[in-house]
Amino acid sequence: MSRTRRTAGRPAYGRGKATDPRRADRRGRSMRDAPPPARRTALRTLLRAAPRKIEEHSPSAPGFWRSPLRGPWFTAVLGTVLLFGTTLLFVTGLLSYAAYNPDLAAVNDKTPDKGLLGFYLFAWPTDPHWLYRLTQGLHVTVGITLIPVLLAKLWSVLPKLFALPPARSLGHALERLSLLLLVGGALFVFVTGVLNVQLEYVFPGSFYPLHFYGAWVFFGAFVAHAALKLPQTVRVLRAGGLRERLGTHEGREPEEDSGRGGDSGRGPDAADGLVAPRPAGPTVSRRGALGLVGGGSLLLFATTAGQSFDGWPRATALFAPHGGDEPGRGPGAFQINKTARSVGVGADRTGESWRLVVVGPGRTLRLTRADLLDLAQHSADLPIACVEGWSTSDQAWSGVRLRDLAALAGYDGNAADAPGVLVESLQLRGSFRRAALRDNQVRDARSLLALRVNGADLTPDHGYPARVIVPAAPGVLNTKWVSRLTFGEL
């Protein structure tokens, strides 16, 4: 049988031959079998469709974001919480910065190039004695509590970060710019703040200037963004019933679907770029989503706020380095940041050879610890409060009044004439080895060079042989291991 006859009646596949049915298109024939004009038409159709297919999978495409929860109302609620919370954060941050008296002396000023940003600075008061404990405790606790709200707000506006074109008008360009600065500033400020609270100093430089300047950028963008969006936020929150809004889980605004274009992808909300034109199936209602955010904030609050109190509340501060049990037992069993060993202060420098140098106008004194104990002793119940947000309850300190030491150094007038003082520590490393106190702080009768606490001598980690304790001052200004006091102009 010839080769031709063996293959007769069987389709031959290959170049110029019949096409395998498995490769045929839906119309029963392949593009190769189609006439040349038809092939060109099909190719053009594919080329036109390709950009649309790519666009559908691009973050800049409206259809890419399909969550039915996103919408102006959900974003407005989160934005309103942040409006009040962020304002409180910024105000308490400014107050806590002022507590360092950065305009008093260079040793206190970690932001020497602040310029006009320090316009509001004032002499930090000593009353009430728990003032810094309150302001910084609020600052840190509120900041950590707002983290879930911030993350939810960023998620709700994520489509707008990818929207094209970048600017449709001058107002839209300003809104986009404020949004970029707002998102970047918020992430920077919150991340550096949390790292500082966790005592993780991994930033490229000092925490103080980074957080200070970052906060101004963030809040400036926040104010601009709030001014641009506040009218719309008020309009959205006033429209419709709260119960109906909370129960809605579809990608549409209930009252705006009626008589305003119906389809959520074509109504007024779609122009805002938040409502998905083709939302995915619902998984949770707005009530559930807000409950999840609120539950996260409540959890962070419950595991952070306790670091500002003694006793059982501190044990609840699970995520705070100064949470849990108090360190040790006895009169000195309260929180510290720096140990003597960590800053290079050993027993060889705090023993019998230690002397306190007191400098005044035309007089320099060198006093032993025994000399200090022979002077009039006074007591004050004052807390320790630090920038990381933790604090202690009032501790019973005793020692020599700073204003009495000023008098020994040559300021013989009454207490109202006592000047400011530069305090120097034995510590070899770490910030605030030298710190300045204002005259009003020196004059306060509760401001002490403390020698004892809670009825016992200071422990090495609490500043033995002598430390400063001043009402309402940040912990770093309550200098430990004091070696020198210089009274006078700073």
C-alpha cells in the first residue's frame, strides 16, 4: 500500500495543512485558517483589549479595589476620630517639648535649628507637680491607642494614593500633596514614637529632632488636609441615619443610591474614588469593621496605659518595657531607665572619694556626702515621669533644697533671688549628661538634691550618692549621679 493511500482520509497537521481541532478558536477555525483581512482584524482587537486588561489589574484602575466597606462615610468616621486624637497628640507633644526648657540653654536644646517652630515656648511651671506625668502619659497612650484607627484610615483611602491623573485641578493637586505628606508624616511620627517607647533607638540620629520636625510636617499636612476635606466630612456625617449606615456592608451609600444615579459606581461617591464600582461580596458590615478597629485600640490601651501607674495596673502594660513587676524589693523598687553600669558609673567613682562641686559668684565649694547630710534636710513627694510615657507614683525624697545650695554658693538673698543652675553628672555616656534648670525650678521648695528616697539611701541605679528631683520636670532633667552644680546665668 502506498504512503498516500495509508494516510488517505486522515487529517495531516503541519505547515500548510489542516489545523488540529484542539487548536481551533471558538468559531471552529483557527486564525491561521482565516483570510488575511480577518487575521489583521482579530490582531487589532487583541491589541486594543490588551491595555484594558492590564489597566484592570493596575492599582490605578477603579475596579482594582473591590472592598464594599470603602466609602466616604467610613472614611469620615475614622477621620473624625483622628481629627480629635491627632490634635490632642500634637498639643501634648508641644507641651512635653516645652517641659525640657529648650530655649534656656544649649545643653537642653536638641533642636537648635527649630527657628520659628519654637514660637510658643514658655517657662515650664513646677505646679501641679504631676503635670509632665499627665501630658506625656496622655501623649504616648493616646498615640498608641490611635494606631488601629490610623491604619484603618490609610486603608480606606488607599485607592486615592494610586489614582490617575495625579492632579485634575489646583485644588486636587493640593489635596494629593497634603495626602502624601500626611501619610508619610503619620507613618514616620508613629513609627519613631513606638520605637522610642520600646527603647529601640535604631533611627539615624537623635530621636528628639527627628520626632519634633516630623511632627510639624505631619501636623501641617494634617491641618491642610482637614481644611480641604472638612466640608465633605460634615456633609457625609449629617446625611442618613447612623443605624442604617452601620448596618450597610455593600459598596454603596444608602441614601445616595436613591434618586442620585442608583449605581454606586456612578453616584457622587464614585467621584471621590473610594466606592468600588464593582464591589466584591460582603464579608462584614460597617458596624463589624468599626468594632474591629475599636477593639484593637481598646486592646492597645489596656496593655499600655498601666505603665503610668504603680501596683497591679503596671502588670497590665504587657507591651511596654516598663510594664510588669516592679524591679526588686524595698524602698528603691520603682522604675528606672538608666542603670549605673549602663552609663559607666561604678563604685570607684561614687565612694568616699566622691565630692559635689558647687559653683557660685566668686565661690566654689567641694562637699562630701556627709557634708550634705549635715545640712538642713527637707522632704518632697514627687513622681518620676519619662518621655517614653511611663511614670511612677509619688516617691518620698529627702535631701538639701537647691535654693539652699545656691545660698551656700554666694546667692545670699531670699529664695526669690535664686538663679538657674547647670547640673552635671558622673555618667560617661548617654544624653543629658548635663542639664539646665530654670530659676523658678531652683526656687521651688520641693526641688531637692536628693540623698535618700522612701526612708533609705539612694541605690546606685537611682543616682547614689546624690540626684536632682524637681516637680513636674521630665525624668532626664532629674539628673542622677550629680557631680557639679553651677549657679548663675546659663
